[in-house]
Amino acid sequence: MKVDQLTAKPTNKLTAAMIGAAVVETARSLSDALWPGLLDGPFWIAIYPIAIFAAGYFIRDAANVDLAQDVG
């Protein structure tokens, strides 16, 4: 599926992937604060690409501009 991006605004998939990374980092910080040493570094290194891929894969992409507007 091709999506025309007429602005510099990021695509929905890119935004979802960034949010996925932020969620993993927040979970890592909370885990370290609440249960120090429970989950080690390799676990978080493995979870990052899985979360980013999953978030980007399941979010449907669409143009980020109002198609009713005359852009250009």
C-alpha cells in the first residue's frame, strides 16, 4: 500500500513505533524502580525490537493530511 505524504508529519506507523519504544522504556524504568534486578539488560534489549515491530505492524497507515484540503 502506498501512502502519499504531502507534509513532513510522520506516518501513523512511525508514530506507533516511537510510542512502542517509549512504552518499553517506561516499563523498564518502572521495573527497575519497583523490582530492582528482576529483569536484566538482555531482556530489555530483546523486547525493544519486538515492541517496535508489533506497534508498527498492527497500526494501519493512512495519509496524515485532510484529503478534502487542496494541498499543493
